[in-house]
Amino acid sequence: MSTPTYALIMLLAGIGIPVLAALNASLGTRLGSAVAAAMILFIVAFLCTTLVLVLLDRPAAVLKVAAAPKHLLLAGCLTAFYVLSITFVAPRFGLGNAVFFVLLGQLISAALIDHFGLFGAQVSPFTLTRASGIALMAAGVFVTQQV
């Protein structure tokens, strides 16, 4: 795949995050339980990824998880934390506010992961330009909070 294709895929994933948040927050409100809504989301996600794995990938790859470093499985806990928190917080704090803070957190953690090459990431130093971009995002979050 080409760089523009990767960019398009990630743009669509980014568009999907607030949609996911809005849909699951609404489901949580209707069910009266953010946790139940999150569980249902994970069941549907499990079924979807299982289907894609069976149809397009190598199902036997799942067996290799036993040899993988166990700390890599914490990604599942972080996913659960995100889904639970956005499902609970968005109806109370506002979807836009919740997503803005998620984006700010993503920029900060991505900059740290890249700077130190954590988890096998390619090293990309934390520069003044990158710091300025994060500061601009933080300023944008602040402005959106003003009523």
C-alpha cells in the first residue's frame, strides 16, 4: 500500500473515533449502563475482527500470542479504558470536549513514544516544532471550553 492509502485509512479511523464515542454513549444512556454498552461494543468488535481474521488473514497467527511478551496485552486494557471512559464521560461532559481531550492526550503520548522510541517505535525527536503543535492543540482545547 502507498502512503496516501495509509493516510486515508487513518483519516477514516480518526473520523470513526467520535462516531464510535457518540454511538456508544447513546447506547450506554439507553441501557442505563456505560459498562453494558462497552461490553456489547467489544462483543461486536470481537465478531467483526474474527470474521476479518478468518476471511483475510491467517487465523493460526492467534496461536503465537503465547510467545508474545505479556506487557503487549495491556493494549486491550487501554482499549477497554478508552471505551468505558468515553461511553461514561461523553454524555456528561460533551462529546466534543471528551474527544478534544482524547486528542490532546494522543498527541502528548505519541510525542513521548516517538521521542524515546518506546515499544519499538521509530525514534522521532521531540522538537520545538512538535512542541509548538501540541501547545497549539492545547490552546484549541482551552478555547473550545470557553462558553
